[in-house]
Amino acid sequence: MIALTITAAALAQAALPPKLGEPWVGADRNQREASIGLQIDRGEEPDPELVRRLEVNWKDFPYQQGRFPVPVADADDHNVAVGVTLDVAATGVPQSCSIAVPSGSAAFDDHACPHLMRYLRFYPALNRSGTRLGGTLAIRVRYTAGRIRMQTAAGGVMPMVARPMPRPLTPISAATVGFGPDDGLPSSVGGTSGSLKVEADGSVSGCMLAAPTQVDAFDIQMCERLRAVKFEPARERDGRAVAARFSFGVERPRR
């Protein structure tokens, strides 16, 4: 009787969906993994009124927790996407979630919103006047599970489409953004990155920090400093100046 009880418990355990982000070895001896990926659908152009956008707090609120929504047999592969609309308060806490684009599978559709509401938290957006903002995000939640395959690059060179790029008249450095011995930032801040909207006259009309310091006053001042940088504008092949986006990255000097 005891042996039967153990067997039943083992079978029940085997039937559980795998834990997210934890690899396991299938019966075919291949390593397998189940995970969730997020893609936030939004424009790439910097918003003229914002310093930073709503960003997921990946560090303190990892969402690869819990189990995959369905049991995964050794031979099964899953690649399923659910589109959701998530309303986030200015505190960075999700307030509501709804399914915008169903996946066609109730197991995944039913899992997406409760999972994001429980595990996701955000750094709030920040405007130029220093107000923290929430917002509404369109998020594609992709569920994948199956054999882990090594990615190999195909031979040859992939052709790239050349885009006209602006060029700062003076290099953007640590001093440009305000990094220095007395910047008052936490030691965990190692640098910053983002993008600037550079107009055809070489002026900066928008600044969006992709890696902000999360110190509101510093982030605002940093973008104001970057707005003052002058550029040689991007030019088409015929020499015509055009507006374009400029991406930057700056390391904070080590003390």
C-alpha cells in the first residue's frame, strides 16, 4: 500500500508543468526549458515631453517564476504568443490587465494576465517637469518550451541597409551627462544610454533614457544637458539634411 502511494505521488509530480526558467533533461537526453518572454510594443522615437519611459524592473521583480501553464511532454514544443493591454500606475504597479490578442489556447490566455499582475513591477515614466507617470502598455507575452538548440550563424555576410546618422560636434562624454566625483549617484549606477531625436538643423528635440539612473532630478538634468548638444545632422546621399535618431552610451567613471 505504501509503495502504491509513493508511485501515485511520483506520477502526480511528473505530470506537473515544468518550472519556468529551469532546464530539465527529457527522455531523449536533450536539455529542455520553458520560459516566458515579453515584448513591449511602442514607437522608437523619443517623446519630446518625457525623460524616461515606463520600464520593467527586471532586477527586483523577475517574472520567470512559477510553472509553465501546461505540462510539456518530452516531444512537445510550444511557441505561443498572447497580446495583453496592461495599465500601470505612477507607482509602477499594474492596475489592470486584459487580453487584446488571444493565443487560441485557453491555458495560456488564462495564465498571462494573472502572472503579469503578480510578478511585474515597473520603473515609472518621468516627464521634464519631474512628474512620475504611469501609462498603458501593449505587451506581447510569448511562451516557449522545448529542446534547447545551439544557435549557429550562417556563413557569409548579411547585407545591412545604411541609414543616415547625425554626429555630435563634440563627443558625448561622462562630463556631458553630468557624471563625476560629486554627482551624488548610488555606486550601483555604472553608466547610461538612450536615444536623441536630432532635427535637420542639428538641434535635439527629444531625449529618451533607455538606462536611466532612476534618480529623478539627475535624469531630468541629464536629458537637458543632452538637449543642448549640437549635431552635424544626418544627410541623405544627395546631401539633404534630415531628422534622425542618435543612440548613445556613456560609462560612469570608476572612483
